[in-house]
Amino acid sequence: MAKKILIIEDNEKNRLLISDILKFHGYEILESKDGEKGIKMAGENKPDLILLDIQMPVMNGFSVVKELKNRPELRTIKIIAVTSFAMKGDREKILQMGADDYISKPIDTRQLPELVKKYIGGA
């Protein structure tokens, strides 16, 4: 059975790119364009990993991580933050908030599957 990855990203082009790359590597992909719906989908589908955009309308990535980590049934899901902020100190802030790692935009199409594999193994 393929491992499930939930992509929470408001930008359709970014969501499609990430989805296509990971489907190619054999993962099952779920998609949400906002944090609130993403949390609901995480509860219903229990993905192995969440790729989470930090800057989103409705509910930003920091709030989503906080909510996921506050729920016992969801707190063990691995989270990789996807961010266009790659300033000094951002990595620490993102990891401190509870994400397991982060990848910066524009997405490196070779790095993404390797990073995913590091956390949940192959599909």
C-alpha cells in the first residue's frame, strides 16, 4: 500500500508540481488548498506526511502545525514546511514550531523526493 502524503498549499501550480513529482515516485497524494480543510483531511485520512505551505490565507502554516501538534491522534504525523522564506533564523523558527523539516521555494524537484524518503521511506 502506497504511503499517503497530504499537500496543504494554496497555490495551484505549486500543489500540482509537488503532487506530480510525488505521484511519479509512487506516493498516494491528497490535496488541500487551505489549512482548515487540511487539518480536517489529516484527521480523516491519517497521512504519513504533510507538506505544508507556511503562507496561506484562512489559516497560516504556523497555526496549522500548532493545531496538528495539539491533537494526540495527529501529532505524530511528519510535517515538512514549504516556504518561500529562507531567511536566517527561519529554519529554527519552523523547526521550533513543530515541523520536522522544511524545503524552500522554488521547489528543487530532485531534493523533494529525497527529503520525503528521509522521513517516511519509499512509496
